[in-house]
Amino acid sequence: MEKKLLKVRNVIYSILLIILLTVTLIIDASAKDITYSNNKKEELKIDNADSWFGVDKFLHFAASASITGLSYHCYHCQFNNPQKNSIYFSVSIAGVCGIGKEFIDKNYRKTGWSWKDIAVDGVGIVAGYLLFIELKK
């Protein structure tokens, strides 16, 4: 009975992760439509400002939390690796993704490196750890 309950909980966590990723992608797509449909220079300057509160920061937060939870679930629950190693793996994967995104922004997209994005990625990793790993114990 306990194994069945554990499987149901894993399915619920997987569904929540999929919903979170879907919402993130929908918001990302709608934000890009707003940004590129406006041709006014003033609005683009406001949109490109690196503020602490905006769609970009929410996307960084949601993506980091989702990557942390999803990679932990895959590495620990699906592949039966030890919990401690799975935590290190999931946090590392999310951190590398955030730093890689900023590297691409700086070198290829020419939008520049954002320490605020890195900070929000860190908060997202902590939130993903607490929501998808600690609450699951």
C-alpha cells in the first residue's frame, strides 16, 4: 500500500512540474509577442531594462525551480540513485543552465550578463529544492 501511495505522489509531482513548465513556456511566448510586436523605441527600452520584477525574472525563477525538481525526480526516482547524489546533481544542473543562459546572452545575443538573473536563478534553485525535494521527504 505504501509503495502505491509513493507512486501516486511521484505522478502528482510529475504533473505539477509539467504544468509549471507549460505555464512558463506560455508566458515566455506571450512576452516575446509583446516585445516584438511593439516597434516603439521607448517601450523597447523599458522592456530591456534589467529590473528585479518582470517577466524575465519570473521565467528565470520558474525555469530554475522546474529544472531542479525535474532533474531530481529523474535522477533519484526514475534511475534509483542515492538521494544525496541526486540533490547535488539537480542543483548543479540548474546552476549550469542559469550560468549557460547568461553566457549565451553575453556572447551571442549581445544583451549582456545579468547578475540579477543569476540571483533569481539561485532563488529558483532554492525554491525548487524546497518544493520538490524537501516536501517530498
